[in-house]
Amino acid sequence: GDLFIITLTGLNFGRSLEDRHKVRVRVGSRYCNQSSIRLINFANSAYSEVTAALPFGAGISLPVVVEVDGQESDENQVARFSYYSPAVISTTPTPAIGGVTYITGGNFGPIGPVFQVLVAGSP
């Protein structure tokens, strides 16, 4: 899938490159890959930036939380993220009763039982 990077600007993310390993970023209940996290400090400023590759996921207006050495930022209405809606590109034909259809598309979310497929409004 596509790799999307999220950039967060704030305070107390760490002051040195060595602090990067103490930083975690969570979107909803899923953590960004630790190896993707970058910490950027601005000269002559208390502010810093954290960038991270978003985890695969699904959802609307999910809270984005930065965790530094176990201490979490407050959840608020500004730090929110919404994934793109699912999109079906094509399906394979099936008999009227029973059978298997293959659905091609994108933005179906993470692998696992987190979504439901409906055909003509029925599971």
C-alpha cells in the first residue's frame, strides 16, 4: 500500500536526536512503526516536529497522540486523523445463490476482522 507520513508540531517531544527512541506516535489504537519516526528540533525555539509513517488502518476523526518516554500528550479535537473511505473498483460475477466473489479496490483497512462486506445490503 501507499506510505503516508504524518507530521506533528508541538512541545516536549525531546531535544536531541538521541530522544527519538523515546517517542511513539499513536493514531486511534494503532502505533506508527517506531523505525519511521523522525524528530526535528527548530533552532531557537521550544517547538519540535515528529514525523512518522501512518499505520494501516480505518476510521474517521481518530485521536493522534504523541508519547515521550511513557508520557502521553492530551487527546484533543485538533490532533485528529481520518483515513480515506473504502473504494471498490471491481467485483467478479457469482451465481445468484452461493459462490465466491472477489472484490478489488483500496482503503479496506488493516488485515483482520475489522470490516464487513455487504452485498445488496446483506452480509
